[in-house]
Amino acid sequence: MHIVVCGAFVENGAVLLVHRSAARRAYPDLWDLPGGHVEAGESELQALAREMHEELGVHIVAESSSRLGDLRAGSGEDGVHVGVWHIRDWVGSPTNRAPEEHDDLAWVGISELGGRPLVFGTLPVLLRSLPEPGRLSQLEEARATASNGTP
């Protein structure tokens, strides 16, 4: 089983997708979140930071990243387990630093994901679970209420 991480950069209701080159052996000519394999001795968060820098030239703010969910494909030795991470803050502007892997980058509205050929068809559902911009998640709201001492 291959262990992979990918990052959901979300800005203004859009998520950054990479288009996998038609020459790729696995999942060619499909849109996906940027990411890659977890190497031996790496945590998922370490792999995420490394992959985002290698592929996009950005540095993620690790403390701003949270596990969004898991995706799976295939089985046995060919199976893939993908940890999906929501990246809230990063430094730098994403650019395609891995043209041998991806031939395009695009910011796509989360509500428009269903119209793209995606590696994982369940990705739109997973991304729609994110809180809307400007609205606190239930966990963040509970923390804010507790720190303010209000019931």
C-alpha cells in the first residue's frame, strides 16, 4: 500500500488543483490536489510540507494545517491511502515547479469541482465539508466561546 498526502489550498471559495500530465503512469490526464508519497521516516505533515515546497514552491504554515479526511484507491500492493490536509496559511505564490508531473494549475471554485475529471470523485464532498470563508467551524466556535467565558 502506498501512503500519500495531498494539500487543499483554499482561497476565496476556490481550491488549487493540479492537472496530472497525460504521460503519468498513474491517473493520467486528471485533476487532483497537489501532493505526493510519504517517505520512510516522515510524518504526514513533514511529507506535506516537503511536497508543497517541491511541487509548488510554497512553504506551508504547519500549525495552520489540519487533517480533512482520507481517500483510498486500489488494493494490495497497488493500493493508495491518501491523507487529505486543509492548508489554511502558506508563504509564497503557488507555481508549477514539477512540470514533468503536472501540466497545469488552476484555482477552481469548490462548487464547480463536479465539472472536472478528478482522480477522486468524492473530493468535492470532502471539500464542501470545510467551513465557509468568514464562518467559524463548530470546533473553533466552541473554543472561542470557552475562552470568552460565555455559555
